[in-house]
Amino acid sequence: MLQKVVVLAMPGLAPFEFGVLCEVFGLDRSAMGGPRFDFHIATETPGTVTTNMGFDLVISEDLSVAADADLVAVAARSIGPVEEAYLEVVRAAAARGAWVLSVCSGAFVLAEAGILDGRRATTHWMYADRLAAEYPRIEVDPEVLYIDDDRVVTGAGTAAGIDAALHIVREEHGVTATNVIARRMVVPAHREGGQAQFIPTPIVACRDDSLARVADWMVEHLEQELPIERLAREALMSTRTFARRFRAEFGTTPAAWLNAQRLLRARQLLEESDESLERIAQLAGFGTAAVMRHHFLKTLQTTPTGYRTAFGARESA
């Protein structure tokens, strides 16, 4: 289980993205039913660390604190040479199977360490071409919010860094704990990593809220059959128009978005209730336990029973 988190404070770090990591992992939310992490900030030489915004941070711990970290995280920073000491920390974390997370241009640190070779990875879309050109052994995907490739997680821009961090919390501590953090931060508890980083066409300033209303309606009716024709009628659109606008708004198809919401509902019920698997499958909209099991194995690489054993028991304890 994820307990010890170390964020690397490197020269030229970006304060906002650095603050995202501190916000997700650095606050004790146990009084609210959330997790408490053993949180550390480490730098090569304790003392003053420069940022790319013209002010400095004072860091007291050196890199030795990362030797047994369950997660080593790298925030965005000015792209440039990386001291070998930081690269060794990243390599060691990946070698022992710990989580490694980068936000935005922090992916260049992971790339320089060599742990992205042969993996899919992402970064902010502005830097994706450069990352691909400088590190051709990486399969760079500039379109997505974040990628988890066997516990090496790369996130795009600032908001996607929150998504990537919450993804790790969700994988290690479950949906309920992640929801506590998200509510405190007033951010969505879950966005699929495969959603688009940005919408390539301008957004009309005075658009209506029909899609947001329909999305809320979908979540409230997960247990029902929700073919796209029914969703389009609810939105008062043609099927083709609804599908096009939904993808532009949410960065994914209605079916994929709906399936993700059903998985979240099922995971939450497995954590918080003692309902049977068949009943949970019905409430989440999968229909049968067999169908639900298929989606758990495909997406989470575990069964509903395995998930309940890992997170339901821990929640009750």
C-alpha cells in the first residue's frame, strides 16, 4: 500500500505543479476518512532551491530519504540538464517497483533517467514533439491526460497532474479515499487518462449546459439501459450531433465515459457496502456479475472479489 511519498525538489521547478503534488500527498486527511501519507520533499543539497518563477524554496531533506519511497514524484521544471543524483533516485525507484510520477515537463527527467524507454508516455502537448525527438525510444502520446505504464505515470499539464496523482491514490487506496481528497481540493474525483488534453476548436462562450445536464442524468441512471439514442433524446439532439458534441466536450465517447462511471460506482459499492456481486452489478449498470467481472479484469486487472478484498476490508478496518 502506498505510504511513503517523496517529491523531488529540483532546480528550476515550477511552483504550481510542485504545489499540486504537495496538495494531493502532503496533507493529513485522516480526520475526514482520507489517507495520511509519510510525505517528504528532497533535494540533492539541502538548502535553497530555485524555482522558474523567480523565488526560492528552502528544503531540509536530502535524496537519501527517497531510498525506500513507495512513490517518487517529479514536478514540472525548466527543461535542461539533470543532475545525475536525481536520475539515480528515479532509476532506483523504478527498479524496485515503486511508483514514479511526473507532471508536465517532469517527463524529461524520467526520459533522461531511461525509465521511459520502450514505454508509452505523455507530457504537456507543447513539449510532446521535443520529447519524442530527443528520446526516440519513447512512444509519446500528446493527446491524453496521463498514462500509467506499469506504475510509471506521466501526466500532461497542471490539471492533468492532479488527475495522474489521484489515479495513483485510487489504485492504492480505493475510490472512497480518493473522493475525500478530491472533495477537499474541489476537483473531479476521476477523469480517464485517455481523455484529450485540449479541444482543438474554440469553445463558444455562451453555449448551453445541456451536455453537463445529460452527464449528471447519466450518473443518476447508471442502473438503466442507456443506449446513445436515449441519451441523444435526453439532450434534445440527433444521435450524430450528440456523439460529436459529447466527444468534443468530454474528450471521449459516450459509451466509454459511461463505462468509466459504472466502474467507479461498482468500486465504491464494493468498498462501502456488503451487497452481493450480482446486486452491485445491477446497481452499477453492468447487468450481471459476469459482465462486471469482465470489465474489472479488462480495466483494473483484478476481479470484483479481489478488489473488495483489497479495499473493502481495509475500509472496514
